[in-house]
Amino acid sequence: MNEENRTDERQGLWEESSTFLRNLHGLNMSIVQQLSPILEQQQGIDLRLYYILHSIDSGAVYPGVIAQEMRLPNSLVTKHLDQLADRNFLERSIDSLDSRRIRVSLTEAGRDIMNGSDEILAALVRERLARIPHARRSVFLATLVELASHSEKK
């Protein structure tokens, strides 16, 4: 392969990568920009609180673990947990195995808010996916799952 062909190949790979990343980011930002005001208006929470509710629901019951999962400082997670507790979306309790630790759990109201937010998000995503014809949508989703699963295997 001569130098000109290698340069053309690198340029093509860069353009593919750039197109992929730019559009993936654009799709994500577009959904976030559409979802955020709806969640705040209909559910009274922002996306950070939504993700924290899910983190707790998925088993992260200690503030430090939530901070690690969310990649946020402990102090900021504590502030968000305070907001959720003030709205009666979570409860704090002393860990039965280690009285120095505080556990958090969702209340019924917190679970309802999380589930209602899930429904809103699912409707927005369904609306986006409906723009793709069914046969292409199946291939797109299978490809997306494959790309995501490869990144988890490292």
C-alpha cells in the first residue's frame, strides 16, 4: 500500500469516527435537552436526581457508592440526597451491620417518581426510534447493543 492510499484510509477512518461520535453526542444532547424540562415540570426532578434514584434502585445504598457510580463528589451527592429526602423520595437509616454507615432506600413516592420518569423517557425514545423504518430499526438496535457490549468486555 502506498503512502497516498494510507493517508486516504486514515482520513476515511477519521471521518467515520468523527461522524459517529458527533452524531452520538448530538442525539444524547438532544434527548437530554428535550427530557430535562419535561422531568422538571411533570416530575419535579432533574436528570441528576433521576439517575440517583436509579442508582439507589439498582442497589447502591450507600452515599459513597452512589458518588462513585455517578462520578460526583461526596458532598454533591449528599446535597442531592438531601433534596430527594426533603421531597420524601428516599429514606436514610443506620446500616444494621455497621452503625457508622448510613443506608438510603427509595420510598414508595420515590419509586413512583422514578417509574413515571422512566415512562416519559421511554416515550421520547420510542418517538425517536419510530423515525426509523422497522427493519432498519432492528438492525440499528442490534448494532448499538453490539457496540456497547464490546466496550464492557475490556
